[in-house]
Amino acid sequence: MQVIESVAAFRQAYAEAEKPLGLVPTMGFLHEGHMTLVRRARAENATAAVSIFVNPTQFGPSEDFATYPRDMDSDLAKLREAGVDLVLAPPVEEVYPPGFDTYIDVGRIGERLEGEHRAGHFRGVATVVCKLLTIVRPNRAYFGQKDAQQCLVVKRLNDDLNLGSEIVICPTVRDTDGLALSSRNVYLSAVEREAALSLYGSLNLAQDLHSRGETDASSIRQRMRRLITESPLASIDYISIADADNLTELDIIDRPALISLAVRIGKTRLIDNVII
Ligand code: AMP
């Protein structure tokens, strides 16, 4: 496994790599959610590449960029074990050298939900994904459904700018109790982790209500809200039931819908979603 820190060295490795090449972009602190993407990239491509880069431009000024969990040694051990060929782990100055001043302005799909609550987030995501897809030029790039809106933003970006990768979306990986795996789960105390189960619980409730014939979105949102706010540790950023393609909020569930939510448990902000 080659660990590469510079764009120039990656270009060299790319020239020598067998194709097709699959890329899994990550911010590191790898868990089973990431590793599922990695194993799929390994299985489907002659060369499996993973990027590890905590991208400063997608964090707001009051967010957790400085404290975001990092463990490069453990990440590299996991990737070696999974048979990854290339790891791109650039320092921030390699991705954003002095004078860097070009950003991707994502359109409507990035305005709502996460975009509304985390100003500038998708501008940072789209900029770094565009750079990674341009540097690595993967035949396939793998993303997790856990970040549903990110998947839509990346697909839009890939199509609109002709980046030429196939975007592969992989299902959300959960702990045995249903909590979606996330690098940020490490912030949760035992009591907070218990409270965090209400995210998945409320998504299950929504699916259950819908499968029993409820199509009134506001009534489902209200039931989800009630369940989550049973815990005094939880504060809701948003609960959304939206058109799964364009994220327009729905009154009546009469088409494929993305049910998504962002909830703060103590100081930790968690997101989760299901498609119905
Ligand atoms: P991150 O390191 O959080 O930027 O995540 C890197 C990639 O892994 C993204 O495409 C995420 O959507 C994906 N991912 C993170 N957590 C999970 C999960 N629990 N299940 C599936 N994919 C995930």
C-alpha cells in the first residue's frame, strides 16, 4: 500500500495503476461504515484508493474542525488489512496552497437541510470532492447514503462539471442497536449515546406510520419530534420529509421521500435518514 501526500506523487501513481480505479473519499477515523465502502471499492476495481483528508472548508467557524477525531496509524492499518493500494493523505497546504481562491458554488440541492443549518458546508464539500475527483480521476467514487444530501450534491456536481466518475452510493451501516456509525459518535457519553438512539427510533416510527397508511407528512414529523424531545439531552435542528430527488419539502407523501433529521445530543450534532 502506497501512502501519498502530494498531488504530483499521486499523478505518478495514477499513471502506473491498473484501471479501473475506485476511490473512497473520507475524513479518516475509519469505522465499519467507511470500511464497507472500502471493501466494495476493493471488490469492484483493479486499484482501490482511499483519501483521508479532514477538509477545513466544509466546517463552519464554530464547528469541530480542530477537534475532529484523527488516528492516521489506525486508519492505515485498517486500509492495509483491507487490501487498499493507494492512500492519498495530503496536508491542508497541499489541497489549499497559499492563494487558493476558487470554490464550487452548489445550486438549489445544497440550499436546504444541511445547507441551511451549516452555511458554506456544501461549498466546501463540493470544492474538495471536485478537487479529489480531478486529482484521482477514479472510474468509480464511493459515497455513503448516511450523508444523503451530500450524495445528491456530489451527483449533481459530477454531472454538471463532467467529472466523469461513476458515483456509487452505499447503504448506511448501523451499530447493532441501530445508531448510524459516525466518526462523531466518539464524542458521545454513555447517557448521550442512549439518547442518540432516538434518531433511528424516530425514523423507524416514521416508516412504520407510513407503512400503516399515514401520508400526512406534518403529522409524521410531529410524531418524530415528540419521540426525540422525550430526551432532555436532544435538541432538533430539523426534521424533514422531502422529495427524494430535489429535496422539496412534502405535505403529502405521494412519491419517493427522504426522511432526514439533524439532532444535537448535548454538544454533538448527529444526522440520519431513510428513504421511503
Ligand atoms: P466521512 O469520513 O464522515 O466524510 O465519511 C466518508 C464517507 O463514508 C462518506 O461518503 C460517508 O457518507 C460515508 N459514511 C460515513 N458513515 C457511514 C455509515 N454509517 N454508513 C455508510 N457510509 C458512511
